[in-house]
Amino acid sequence: MAEYNKKTVEDIDVSGKRVLVRVDFNVPLDANFKVTDDTRIIGALDTIKYLSEKGARAILVSHLGRPKNGFEEKFSMKPATARLSELLGKPVIQAADVIGDDARAKTGGLKNGEVLVLENVRFHPEEEKNDPAFAKELASLAEVYVNDAFGTAHRAHASTEGVTHYLPAVCGFLIKKEIEFMGTALSNPARPFVAILGGAKVSDKIKVIENLIDKCDSIIIGGGMAYTFVRAQGFGVGSSLCEEDKIGLAGELLKKAEARGVKFLLPLDTIVAKEFKNEAESKNVLIGEMPDGWMGLDIGPGAIKEFGAVVAEAKTVVWNGPMGVFEMPNFAVGTKEIARALSESGAISIVGGGDSAAAVEQLGFADKISHISTGGGASLEFLEGIVLPGISALLDK
Ligand code: AMP
């Protein structure tokens, strides 16, 4: 599949060239405009260092937050640039605009190996509109384009897709890794291939389930979304989260999985609570016996054991979405134990961005996971089988 076989920064001559790099420096800032989590900046370091070592002139471009009215100091890239400079241990040049006079002068004056950061690309509304004239202006700052922002690769914006019409375009090391792990899992997985899906709603993950039914050996469902499937099997779910209008569809997905010989595992038991709060009275019940007035907030010990055994046998596991309301410590056990099972299995383990990635990191299992995706929305769309515009626009090998 061409979308999984893209040229990388190593496949193109960058030395002495001005290289426009789309990075994801959309980092959280505190009240004093200090970066409070630099994970995303760290994620781009391999590509930036590689370019510097090869003598390229790196021009980094990113968005930060959601500016609406042109330049606003609170959405400036300056704090991210300062952090990048600390991490690289050398000065990084900050442009005062994106495609204006300052950006032109500073990119024109770059020396080999130097790094510059443009201002927030979303100061221009043309960015999200993928305006061709804006994309052309942006592209005119450079001779080569590198996309290393997986988190925005599912958006066809000027800095992710538009510029590829004007420059030879390849991926950086971060996107390369995303493609290697997720692309291989979807196109040629080591088997058994197991998907674990959780989170609040079935409706958010229908397309993922439909796509994975054609590819997986087992699908494990936990979290709030499990109860819609439980209803489709004819059981009551008390006052648990349930999407009434999706019960029919859930039933069809169950049948489809059966027809394809895909094991579809729902929790055997579940922790139910009287109220949606951490201190609520709670107990474990079998899934067919959920009492009225109680809501399921986590998977039970039987489910943890069964899911864990399937994960232990797997050769590839993709996980997206928590097994329960993991923000409340009393209902975080299922999510924790699945994270543990994944970290202990010998499988190629891939964790989608968002809540499940945060859970794995908080629990200290991150270094035992083969790949933690850097994009929540983008990784979901990847799992849905959608070709991400920011990736498909890159040159094929
Ligand atoms: P998502 O963004 O779809 O991955 O959903 C994540 C959210 O699902 C988290 O905020 C969890 O608290 C929530 N969640 C997981 N399990 C349940 C449940 N059994 N009932 C209600 N919410 C849940």
C-alpha cells in the first residue's frame, strides 16, 4: 500500500538546503508562558538534529492553540522555541511572522545547520482553509518539505498538504515510526492480531471496529462503549452509558465478527456503582446481571483475566480507549491492568494517542510499549483505514 511506503528525510538530499519542517509544537503553556509538557518538542528532535547534522537550514512551522484573530502574543511560538533551544543546546532563531518580511529575511539569512522557527501558522486563517496562494508563499521559503507532525496529518491544511504541491515532500522520523508500526499492523500484522477498544462511545469508534473486523483475529471491547454491545446481546445494563440508537448497529457488528471468525470479547463482569463519582458505593457483577439503578464504570476482575490472557497470546496489539472511568482512581483498575498486560506481553504493542497513551505513561509502562502514537485523532483515522492527507501527499518510495 503506497500510503505506508513513503520517502523519508533520509531519502532526499538536504545538505545546504532550506528545509521546511511541519512539526507539532502545540504544547501546553502555564500562566507565565512556560512549556509545561515538552513531549511533542522532544518527539521532533531526531528529525531536527538529523537536519542540522546534514548541514540543512531547518525552517520549522507549527500551530499552537486556536488563534482566531491573527497575531496574538498568547499563541506565539516563542516559549516552544525557547524550550527547543534548551533541548538542542544551541540557539534557535525565532521569526516574528510566518510568511512576512521577517520570515523572508531570516530564512534567507540562515546558515547551514541553523534552525529557525516561524510564528504560529494559524495566525493565518488560510492555513486551515488550505489556501493555495498561502501554501505557495509558505513553500517559497524552502526547497524541501518534511512533515513530522503526525497529530495534524489527518487535516489537509496548507502546512500539511498544500505545500506538498510546490516542494518535494518527505516524512520525518516521527511520522516514519507511525507509518512503520501502524501501517504494518494494518497491512501485514504478526498474528494473532488483537485490537482493544474502549472509551465512552461506540459512535466514535464504529468505523474503527468495521475496519478492524476485516483485519484482526480478536477484538476486545471495554469502557462505556461495551454496554451498547451488551444491550445488543439482549441483556440489561442498569443506568450505564448506552447509545440506544446504536444498539442495532452494535448487533450487526457482533454478527459480522462471528461471520468472519473474529473473536469479539465483551467484559464477563463489570464494576457497577451507585453514582458517577470516585467514592460511590460499588460492587462487581456478572455482565448479564447488572442491577437497575447501578452503572458500569470499569471492567471486573474476570474480564481483566480473560482480556489479559488474550493479550498474552497476541503477536500484535493495538489499543485505543480506556477500559473504565480511569480518571477516578477507584475505577482505573481495568485500564491499569490492561496497560500492565500489554507491557508484559511479547507482542508488538501500539497504543493510540489520547487517554490510553496518557494511562500507559502515567503508570510507567511507556518504555515497554513498542509504539505510542503521537496523534489522537490522526491515529483513530489511521485505524479507520482512512488515508491521511498529510501522509498520502508525501512522495512514494
Ligand atoms: P474516548 O475519548 O472515547 O476514548 O473516551 C474516554 C472517556 O471514556 C474517558 O473520559 C472515560 O472516563 C470514559 N469512560 C470509560 N469507561 C466509561 C464508563 N464505563 N462509563 C462512562 N464513561 C466511561
